[in-house]
Amino acid sequence: MEWQGLLSLGLAIGALLVLIFTRIAAHLVMMGVLVILSVTGVITSGEAFAGFSNPGVLTVAAMFVVAAGIHASGGVDLLVNHVLGTPKSVRSAQMRIGFPVALLSAFLNNTPVVATMIPAVRTWAKRIDVPASKLMIPLSYSAILGGTLTLIGTSTNLVVNGQYQELTGHAGFSLFSITLVALPVVVVGMLFMYFVFPKSLPDRREKGLFGNVREFTLEVAVASDGPLVGRTVEEAGLRNLKRIYLVEIERQGAIVPAVSSEEALQAGDRLVFAGNTEAISDLLRIKGIVPSTDGEPTLASERRERRLVEAVISPHSHCINLTVRDSNFRERYGAAVLAVARNGERVQGNLSTIKLKPGDTLLLEARPAFVSRQKYNKDFLLVSDLGTEPPRHQRALLSWGILLAIVLSAAFGVLSMLNAALVGAAAMMVTGCCSPQQAQKSLDPTVLLTIAASFALGNAMYKTGVAQWLAEGLLTIGMGHPLLILFLTYVAVWMLTESITNNAAAILMVPVVLEMTQKASLNPEPFILVVMMAASASFSTPLGYQTNLMVYGPGGYRFTDFIKAGLPMSMLVGATTVIVLALGWPLTL
């Protein structure tokens, strides 16, 4: 192997290690790899940036907009209102979520589907008296399973198909090529959830994570004749307290949210602090601070000047592994953290020194503009978005009609998958199913950049012979037995998917699989399909797939809940996939 191959292999291993053991965003890692490969001449600039014009990547972007149209028009709400109803058991409730979500995820990106369903399912769970912890994992897993049913169900399928076309020059897979293998897998997965999950998932019926504001906030007042009147928050010594910090001020019936250090205190101001409520005695030692005499907590009342928002920290957040104070949270986002929940429980103690982790659920007090700003910020997965545009319910049926037209035109070859998706995205905006702003919000630049940049590493591995070397290793381990090689391919992709992003794992493995099938005279189709299936089989950890992370906090889960439910699910899905492919496809040419 020449130096180009060694460099490509080293970059692949280095990228994997960085993605597994650090919190550096995947798009930054893959763009760094792309730059190194291009600058060193391992691949040409055209090869380095080929992913940015790949039909699979462009189709992913267009389908994000189509999903936004379904979401913004209230199309999902239409499904929820007519399908969920009033089940008589936990098992029935899980299935009423599972089947429609799986069907919806077959034709829409599953992330907006789950984001839309979370608040609806939480409200529905309270109404039917079923713990949300019994429903949130089935919601995520159903979306993951449903995404495997068609080529457009998940971005991974589109990306694998795009790379397959680019590396082989073949026409690629049709819209329903994967359905024959995915449908049995979905049925088996649904049956597993139906019989196992009602008893195996935890029953956490206790109040919500942030059910009582008295538990984590305390209120005092500024004495009318005290020395603090006229002083700023900083001058009064109220900014850098150790165990608590100032969140908002109620002043003459109005609210001053996310208080600045330069805000001047006035007589009778009612100060709301968050953190360790046992620090009330320390606070009252400050001259000019007196107990608040009003019984009703300020935060318990609805005020137009503020929003109370629950938000989940995303893997791309700038605040990961930083404390609330060190992250300059208030200055960065214009919002104050009232409480933090992790592993289904609110974190006690000194709020300002809690190091934030992916999947943490934050209760935020913010100005109304906070929610609109998050349209362009991927630091949070908003759970309770109180300021979004109201759905355009009169266009709900129209949005479903546009989606049906996309599917039919691609299925019958009237338009290519890319053109059908582009026409559908344009139709969603032209007909008013979603606004241009909502369409723009739906385009996740970090996901698209990661996918496009990853093609450079895949091309380098194929061009320099690294893929051939790895393929020979797999063939040696598989001892030339096609079924064993198919199984090992599934395991390799699945392990990568649980460690790094599913798209990156798939892109790294496609050139290896193509080289391996060519050397051993194997049929490439079932091996490419197994890559698609394995890359979506992220059930075992909350960090393995974005929808798992989104339900982590709202379901009140612990990390081990996903291992207990997801590990046997992953094994069952893997075994079913390999068996179906072995029975339904010739493994050799």
C-alpha cells in the first residue's frame, strides 16, 4: 500500500476515534478530512467535492422541505387526531403510535416526524393515563424501522444509493427496492415491541421533570428603603452567587426576563433565583433583600414577556461539557437555565456548575424571541416550542397529496427520485403548505455538510486501494462463505453506526463492500442492502440515533433503558435482515 493509501486509512481511523471519543461535530471532522485529502493530492478537487453535487445529498435536502410541509400544514396532527383515539391498554397505545409513525417515516425524514409527535404523545399519555416512558421509545424505534421501508425513508438510504451509483456507474436502486427486505424486518420489530415492551419498559409515573417551580426556584424582594435600590445587578453582588443565580425580575406587574448584569434594581422588585433552594438563608443575609410576601410563584403565571421552554441539548451544541456558567448561556442564547434533567431525573445541587451533556433536558426561561432564533440554531432539539407559527390546517390534505404525487411519480418512473423530491419541495412552498422560512429551517446544514464531505473519504479509500485491503480482510475472516460475509458486513456497519453517525458509517463501508463483492464474485445488491439496513439499526443507545436522543428526556429514561430494550431489538433486526437477504437474493453471481 502506497503513502496515499496509508494516509487515507489513517484519516479514516482518526476520524472514527475523534467522532467516538470527542464532541467535535461530525461535519467539522469530515470537512477537515476532505481538506487534507484535497491538499495532499490524494484525490482531485473534483473528487473531493463530488458529494456536494451528488443526487442522494440533494434528494435528502429536498425531502427535508417536503417533511416541513407536512409538519407545518398540520398533516401529522390530522393523523394523530384520527388514529390515536382511546386505547384500553399500554400494548394497544404503543401499537397505535407504532404503525402510523412507521408508515409516515417510510416517506418522510423521521426526525421531524418524531419532533412533531413528542408533544402530542405526551399530552395523549396524560389523557389516557399511560406513562410517557412506555410510549417514547416505541415512538423512536417505530420511526427508525419505518425509515428503512423505502429509499426516501431515511437519508442513509439515499446517500448509500448515491455513492453506489457514483462508484459503479449503475442505475442504482428504485424507490421500493429495499421494501422486500425491510418489510419483514419491520413486522418482526413491531411484534417484538408488541409482546415485550409493555412489560420491559420502565413505568415512571411521577410528575414531570419540572413539575413544581417551587422545587428549584426561590423568590425574594428588594427592600423599598434598602441600599440596593438604584444599583445594578452586578453592583448589588447578585450576579456571581455560588449556588444560585438571578433569572428574572417582576416589576410593577411586568417581567424583565434573562436579566442583564447592568439592570438597575428598583424598590419592590421581586427577584426570581434558580438553583439550590437551600441557599435562601445566604441570600437573605444580603442587606436590602427581604422575603417575598406573595404566595403565588412568579414563574407559575403566564406572561407575554417570557417563554418557559423545555429543550434537549443536541450533540452539536456548543455547550457540551461546559458548565452553565462557563458556557455564557445567558449571553449566548438570551435565556436562563432554571433546571437540568439527566437520565430521567432533575439534577440537584449547584445549577451553575453542572456540566451539560447531550440529551440533557433544560427548563429555560427566555424572551419570546428565543424560540424564533432557534430556527437557525442546531444547539437544541426543542421539545415544547411555544412560539412556532400555527399550523395551516386547511392545507393538511394538500400536503399529503403532494407527498403521494412524489411517491407515485418516482415509483412509476415518471420522474427521477431527485426531480420528484425537488418538484415536491417547490410545491410545498408555492401552495403555502410551509413558508420559505420554515423550509429554510428544515434544512439541517450540519447533516448535509457531513454527508457531502464524507464522500471524499469514501472516494479516497476506493481510489487508493484501502477498500480492497479491508475487503480482503473481511473475506479472510469470512473464510469465503457468502452468508458469513453478509453477517460480518452487517455487524461491522452496525457497530460503526452505534459509535458514529449512521451516514458516515454507511459511506465508509460502501467502497469496502463493493471491492469485497467484486473480488469474491458476490452479488453486490444484497450486500448494499445490508449496509442500508444495518446503518439504521441504532437502537442500543440514546446517542446512536437522533430520534433516540429526542425522546430521552421527555420519556424520563436512563441510559440503561435503551440498552435493555435496544440491544435485543438490534440483534433480532440483524438476524432477520441477514436471513431475509440470504433467502430472497442470490449471494453469488
